[in-house]
Amino acid sequence: MNEFPDITIIAKALSSSSKMKILDELMDYKGHTTTELARASQITPQTVTHHLNEFLNNNWIRMEKSGRFHYFFLTNTDVAQLLEQLSPISPQKRARSLQRTLDLEKDELFRTCYDHMAGHIGVLITRSLIDKKYLDSTFHPTKSGVTFLKETLDIDIQNLHHLKRQFTTRCLDWSERQHHVGGALGHALFLSFEEQKFVVPHKNIKRALVLTSAGDNFLQKELDIKL
């Protein structure tokens, strides 16, 4: 029989700002080298390596080698969801510059939350799917929702059920203080929006998304979302 879960391991892994900076960088669902993480987090590569080893031992990240480079990925979706859910109850710091304020506004408008869509527009999409009865209150597709997702976004719900991850989650959005859809379904929505060029990554702001004119038209036509 297993002992009770050791929550102190999680607390230790989130106990310093440098660790949180690394995890925040990895929240963009992309691979990063130690050097990149050190530059972005403004800590030494040695400190980054120490923290990464801790995350590897916790099975929070994985390492992939390509040539002489080692790339690290956040692979535990529960960790991404934990970080997003802790954010609304954490003390808020004021932005130190006008540029940082503008960047944060773009993040709060539309961004990725690990591998799904979040921010104001992400929440609007989720709310519209519920209002139109495409999702129920538990964020599971209804019968009409299955048809809508297949016909308009080419999302096959049956295939998502076969993935080794939670099918759908109610992820608390840190800036909106409301839930957006996550899990395999949330990721499928994001991939479909990318493939159809409804969204593109912001060129300068990490995790921020830009809604294209095609995306704006889709939201207005199919989801009655007018921005």
C-alpha cells in the first residue's frame, strides 16, 4: 500500500522565484535549452540545470536531444493546470514599465495556457460553446457539439478519447477568473485554430496569441463573438 502523497515535494519545487521563472518559460509548450532558460530567467545555467534535474525527478519535464543540444519540455499537464490555478490567488505585482504593461494586456487578451487557448478571448470561446449548447456544464461536448466540432473545426471527438490524457478540464483562467476549456479537447481546439490560421503566435510576446481576420470572422459567424 502506498503512503499518502507527499505534497511537500510540490511545495519545494515551487519554492523559489527562479524555479517559477523556468516553469513559466516552459508553459509555452515548446522545447528550450538550458542556455535559453538561463537567459530568459536571468539566472545562471548551473542553477537552471539544478532546477531542471529536480523537475525531471518529479516527472514534470522531459529532455530531448537533437545533435549537441538538449531541449526540455513541460510534459505534465497537471503542473501547467496547477500553475494557472494558483495564479488568481497569488499576490499581484505592478508592471515596472509601460512596455511591460502593454505586453501584459496582450497576454490577458489572448494567450496560450500550456497547449490550449486562454485569456479574455479564450474564455469567450468557452462561454459561447456552452451558451450554444455545444458543451455542457462539465465542458463535455453535447450531441450537437460533436457535430459542430467535426463539421466546422475537423475535430474527431472519438480520437480524443483514445489519447493518454484527461479528455477535458475546466481550467481556471488567472486573468479572467473564469474557466476556459483545457485537456485534450482544449488542445484540439487550439490546433484547429492554428491549422485554419485563425490564430498566430505574437512575434514578440511569449505565449500571446493574435486573432487573424479569418479568426475574427469565424468567431462572429459561428460563435456570435464580436470583439
